[in-house]
Amino acid sequence: MNTYVDWDVKTITAGDYTVEFNLEVETYEKFKKTYYDERNPMSENAQFKLYVQNELEDRLNAEDFPSQGYDDGDEAAQLARKKIAQITFAYENGKVIDWLM
């Protein structure tokens, strides 16, 4: 039986979450030093988004990440890799938002 809560939890969309976090300078420097490739046709911003997405997905899927209790008893859901569908960056755009208001 598929209850609404089960369906809602297993089909989280972009409208469900907006997350704000500060990126440390060291994080960006690690990206530039280790992952950024000037020869890649993807822009630096696109490469950085992919880097952040991969880092977050790896953490969400780590074996030591605590269970949230939503997949208990559902072995297929427990084994499925959690993925992030979309990341949109905004960089200190408070002034732009003020202009638009």
C-alpha cells in the first residue's frame, strides 16, 4: 500500500527544499586546485556545481550517514543511491533582489 507520506518522502522535488550554506574559501580553493580543468568546455561555474553536487551526494550516500527512518523495511529504497537533481547558485545577490522589488 502506498500512502501519501511514503510517496511524498520518496519523490522530493526542488520545490521541497531550498538550502543556503556558506562556502569556505578553502572549499573553493580545493576545487580550483584539484578538480577545475581550464580545457574543459564546461564553464568554471558548471564544473563547480558538479563538484558540489558530487560532494553532497557522496555524503548523503555514505555508509555512516544516519538513517532518517523513511526507508526502514524497504530494501530497494535503502539500496538506491540518493541523487540531487538540480543545484542553482546565487552569489550575494541581495542588491539585485532589492532592485527587483
